[in-house]
Amino acid sequence: MDRPDFGHEARRVRVGTLVRLRWIAAAGQVAALLVARFVLRLEFPYAESAMCVGLLIAFNAFLRLWVPQGRRLDETTTTYILALDIGQLGVMLYLTGGLANPFAMLLLAPTMISAVSQSWQETAKLLAFAILCACALALWSVPLKQRGLLYVDPPPVETIGFLLAIAVSGVFVSVYGSQVAREARQLAEALAATELMLARAQHLSQLDGLAAAAAHELGTPLATLTVVIHELANQADVAALCGEDLALARQELKRCRGILGQLSNANRLAVEPFDSVEIDALLEELAGPHRLQGIDIAVSAEGAEPRPTCARNPALLYGLRNLVENAMSFARAEVRIEAKWTEESVEIAVVDDGPGFPAAVLSRLGEPYLSDRAAARRLDSDVADGLGLGLFISKALLERTGAELRIANRVAPQRGAVAAVSWPRRQFAAEARAVVARADSVHEPIEGSS
């Protein structure tokens, strides 16, 4: 399954961005022509050069006036526009000395723009075109003349060296720009996936508050209907005509009140005994789903009384569960979940006896989309779903709870890996206190439901 692309549309180049960059290029070309003509006294085809700059300005004005500036161009259109820029600059260089013109390095500017915003295939096309233009300029160009006599024409060795410099620089700039942009896009996509998962989890958690609010709001009208039905049933003529209907209505009202009572009780239970949990119960919850998988899983908690209590928020649970699942995937015989605490800190460590992490990727742990497949398999427990974000999301979510995640291999001769998550104890318990306060403020007796 292909990995979802969370930012494909946002990576496309906006028309307004290209227009602004091309205005800068046009202004630079005009300034260069004026300096060469009136300051350096160089002789070159003035009219043809001015016409070439004029065509660039005209085309840019067309884009500015007739194309929406917020429109994002597809890669093919962007490539054509950038290729046109390379061609226009190539013509300008042909008229002004070819590779003897120091501005020949600007042939690489459109390639750099493509490298940071487009696929490597499109960037390779532009790079090849830029190098082709440079080769043509090395063979054909109008030489510059100064004071009507002296030709500004470098020797062939210098021209060849400058051509090689352009080619090598183009390859380096393209590869470097593509790599930096790729890593930035990966990080942005990983953060987008994390935010999406958190939004879903928060939506589910908000259903409890919605149920409580619905139970509270519906309690009063149901109580009113109960009184009205009771009054109608006490009237002999109404009871004689609609006795069965009134009995059915009374029965259904009773069912509604029972459902509201269950919603209230379920919501109260969800907040009071489950959202705030001692560390022993938290460790058992992490270990429970894995006890029948053929791997021994041991739980230990060590520290002075009172035992730490935390909130069962989705970020904390998902982050710890993913670390346990990863350890279970690679353990040979045993996984240990160990909790230790002091007055200042709380630490939960997940230890396995598997092969451990390859030394080459230890320094990259926590980055999204590790390129090495074996490393990705060791790090991410959810590779099968195509995201490859397991460890990155765990790290991001746990850090949101105030935790610090440290991952390392066990010291030889022991085998396996250790993932240790530590919190300041005050931070670890702060969310639990917030849950209790929220429960006291949200839950009220349901009017008319008793």
C-alpha cells in the first residue's frame, strides 16, 4: 500500500511565487545591461538583448494579469515555465559573451527551484536542459568587445573549466535541494498524520461530554411528559379512549429515562475510575493484550508510596502501546515493562531480548520514514498500513504529555533494546488532577431522570 501524501497539493508552486521571482530576474537583467553598456562600456547587441528582456517582462505581465496568483501549477506546467526561463537566459548569455559572462551560473537557478518543489524526474529534465544550454554557449556566442578593440574572450581551457563547474554545481545543487526538501516534506506529512490521529482521538473523547450534555438537556422534557401522561391517565374519559396508548407511552418514557441514566452512569464511570489510573493498572493495561502471544511479558513497579497516578489520554496510551508492540514484534522470549519513580520523576521502560537496533540507525531513531527497510521494520509496528510513522508518532505524542523518550540497545552481553519514557512527576500527575476537576465540574444530577 502506498503511503498517503498529506501535502501533495501544498508542494506545488504558486503562480504568484514564480511571477515574483521572474520580476527579480527581469530587474537583474535590466540592471546588468545598463551597467555593461554605460559603466563598463562593453559592446554587444543592445537592441536584441533589450528585446529578449522585454519578452520576459511581457510574459511575466501576462501571468500576473491573466492567471490567478493563488493557483498552484502542476509539475508539467511548472517545468515548461522554468525551461522557458532557462532558454531566455541562454539567449541573453549568447548575446553577451556566452560562458565568459559571469552570470552564466544563473542557468542553475530554475533547476534549484524545481529541486525544492518538484519530483526528481522533472528536476533532471531541467538540469539536462541547463547543461545542454551551457554546452551550446561554450561553442557559440557573440563575444563582448570593450572600447571597440579588445575582445573579452577567455581561453578554451577556462571555458571548459567553467562548463564543468556549471555541470557539477547543477548536479550538486539539484541533489542537495531535493534531499533537503524531501526531508522537510516527510516531517510535514508525519506531523499532519499525527494531528489527524489526535483529532480523531479527541473527537471520540468529546463524545462522553456530548452524552452527558444530552442526558442533562433531555431529562427535563421527559419529566414534563411523564407528568402530562400521568394527568391524562387520571381522567376517566381519556383513559377509557386511550388507555393502551397511554400505557405504551408511559413504558417508552420509562425506557428513555433508563437510557439517559445509563448514559450518565457510563460517562461518570469513564471519567472517574478509568480516565485517572494508577501506574500499576496502566502497566497491566499495556501488557494485557500481549500475554497470549507466546512471549513472556513481565510487569514490575518500584518506588515509594504513594504510587503515581496519571490520566489515560490517547497520546500517552498510543505512544506506550506502540513501544510495547514494537518490542513484542522482535523479542525472542521475554519483554519487560518496568516502572520506577521518585519524588521528582516517573519512568516507564520497555525492554526486549531481540536483536536490538542496527548501529547505523540508532542516531536516526524518531525520524519519519527511515529509508532503510530493515530499520523501518525494526522501528515501526505499523509498517503494514503504509504510514511508517510508528516511532515518530509515539515520540511526538509522548513528548506532548511532557515526556522524554530515550531508545538504546542493551549493554553487552545482554541482547535487545530499551525504550525508556520519563516524566517529571508533577507533569505526570497534572493531567490526572485535571481529569478529576473536569469530572466534578461537568457531571451534575440529571433533572427529572430519577
